[in-house]
Amino acid sequence: MINLKEHFRLSAIYTFFAAFPAVLQLIVYPLIEGEERLGPVDFGYLAITEAIVSVVFIVCTFGMVTGIARFYYDHKESRENYNKLVSTVLSGIIGRGMMMMGIAVVFAPFIGSLFSQPALQNFIEYGPSLIIAGFSRSVLVTLLALYRNEKRLMIFITVSLLSGLLKAGFQLTGVLYLDMSFLGYVHGTAAGSLLVALGVIAWSYYNCGLHYDRSIRRSLSSFVTPLFFSDIILWGLLFADRFFLLNKPGELGIYDNAMKFAIGVQLIIQGLSNAVQPEIYRYLKDGAVKRSAELKSLANLFIAEATGIIIIAVIPVMLFITTFYETDLRLSSGLVTIVFVRFILTAQYKIFALPLMFAKKTRIFFFVNSAVLVLNLAINWFLTPVIGYYGAITAFITAYFFQVILVSVLQHRIVPITWNRMKILYLPLAIVILAILLEMAKLFLDANPFLTAAIFVSFSLCMLGMLYRREIRAQLGNLAFR
């Protein structure tokens, strides 16, 4: 049986500290935004720089977040092999980071020429800082995945706190005292992230030594290479729409501001996933049939928590944007509901993907995500130039919907698990459909976004409460008994 008290404790810890840097970012944005500070156009440029940082992160990481989380279970019994694993992964990230910096410096004029906006054309002015930010993120995210699986909570908490505080502090310093533009933000992000990354690198090498084991690297490569290409494809799913909106930087800034808050929600979901993933892997190692009840219960809890958090977050985020923003970025509050439900689909994808990851069937993700990316790009190509960010929203919801369906079918065939499909598939999809219908009603009837958001939250929580009424009663009964 699942220890619910321990599950909720770990979920709370991982969720809070995974989201902590993102929450600080959401506090930083209103402080640097305003009529005399950064406006929608600058935020549009920040959307493009974040897309570049994410590419650097993916290349430097090369799938090692999942790789180190999975191979930890193969090497944890031998301290020597464990040290080689950690050091090999870390050395690979550093090598790829140096390669990316070389490419950025040598090809800076060419990269800058790809942009039509003068502010983005001098790539050598901000490109190296983007490389440093992406490299630092790679180091921190990869090693935090290891600490999570080892359940080294104090190290996980310390690194997460330092990462969030230093990055936010340097971002404010960069914008307010170095350069009142997106450049100050970029340079501040690089400085704050690098300080923590260098400390973690030094501490890891001190404890594990300097190794680069070719046998471990070969076994990792066969596992993570499909994941790397899949991550590149997922990057396309997440960021391609920004480039379709690049000719309208003001509209891009409004859309991306809503997405920034959505990414904060995604990190909360990631925190929940961080608590669930080690337990699911442990149950799968014992045998999916033997541990079927525990797997089902854990998946139900994860989807309920993720969906509930997304629903509850909608109205507070809308109020935050309308209260603390001064420029046209306030318009992004009207997009919160439809943008947030995207990550309900992401939560479903994580549940169906984990058994395939554990079975090392990583090539599946390359083919699935390639098909999904083509669909996403096609919809963006036809709709985004015509209807703006609603074309991008249509593209990502459609693409993620097909991604969930495809992965759920493949997972059922390869690693059969008797999920409660009403709880982890049908109800979340019904909530997404409700959000789509309300968004259409808002547009056609010119309704107040807060009204449609209130309807969405009320109906969604009612549906969730009805389906999980037994679990809710059981928990309330336990609290009353205590």
C-alpha cells in the first residue's frame, strides 16, 4: 500500500522547491515591467532569448536528466560505479557547454542575421550569456534529478533555494542598474545561474572524483540519444509558436507573458512528478502486475493533484496580472485559462510515458513527438499569421491532445497496466474541452474573462470532486479521527 502521508510530504517538498525559482521569476516580472521600464516588445524579445536558452539546455543535457534518474537504479549498489556515473554525466555536460559557447562566438554574426529586429541582430552582445544560462540550467536540473531519486532532501532544497534567489537577485540588478532592456535581464540570469552551477560542479567532483567511463557513456548513449532528439522535438512544440509571432513582438509579449505563468504551473507539475517518478519506477521494478494496485492509486493521486492545482491557480494568476502589471501585458490575463489547461495534457503524458521510460523504449518518443511536431507546425503555419496567438493556442492544444492519445495507446500495448482511465484520461480531457468551449464563448460573446474563468473553475472542481469523492471522504475521515 502507498504511504499517503509520506507521498503528500514529498509531493509538497518537491512541488514547492521545484516551483520556487519560477515563483520568484513571477515576482521579478512586475518589478521590471512598466511604462518607464520593460514593455510588451522587450518581453517579446525575452521570449526569443528563452527559446535559445532552452535549446542550449537541451544540447548540454542530452537527455541526461532522465538518463541519470534511470541509471541510478543500476549503479546505486556500487559506490565506485555510482561515482563514475555522476562524474561521466557531469563531464559530458561541461564538454557540450564548451562546444556551444564556441559555436555561439564563432557564428554570432550569422545567428544575428537570422533576426529582422535590430535589437536581436548583435548576437555577440547577449549570445554568450544565453549559453551560460542554458549550461547552468542543465547542470542544476540534471543533478537535482539525481538528488531527488536519492531522496537527499536537504541538498535538493539548498540548491533550489540558492538557484532561485541568486538568479532573481541578479536579474533585478541587471535590469535596474546595468541595462534597462531585455539585455540586463539576460546578463543577470547568466550571472546568478552560473554561481550556483559552479558550486554544485565543484562539490560533485569533490565527492565523486573526475571520471569519464566509456562503458557507462555507451550504455547511457543508447538510452538517451532518442530522448535528446525527442527533447528537440518537444522544444519545437513548446517554442515554435514564438517564431511565428516574431513579426508582432507586442502580441508575442502578451502571449508569452501568459505562457510564463503557465511554465510556473508546469514546474509545479514537475515537482509532483518528481515525487511520483521514483515510486513508479520502484513499483515497476517489482513488477507491473504485482504492483498494479499501487501504480493505479499513485497515478490517480498525481492526476488529481495536478489537475486541481491548475484549476485553482487560474483566477489568482489573472488577479495578479491585472493588479501588478501596467502596460498592455495586462491583456495576458484573459489567456490564462486556455493556456493553463495545456499542462493537464502534459500531466497525462507524464503518467503514460513513465512505464515506457522504465522499459527503456525511448525510441518511441522520437517517432511520436516527430508526428506531433509536424501537426503543430502545420497548424501554426496556417493559423497563427491569420488569428495571432489563438493560432498558436489551437496548435499546441491539438498537438498535445494527439500526443497523449498516441502515448497512452503505445504504453498499453508495450507495458500493460490497468489504469483507471476515467480518472487519468477521460475526466482531464473533459476539463480541457470545457476550457476550449468557454474560450470560444468568451470570444464570440465578448464576455468578461473573469466570468468564463469562474464558470470553468466551478464546473471543473465539481467534476473532480464527484469523481474523487471516495478519496476525499476517506481523507476527511482520517483527519476527523485524528
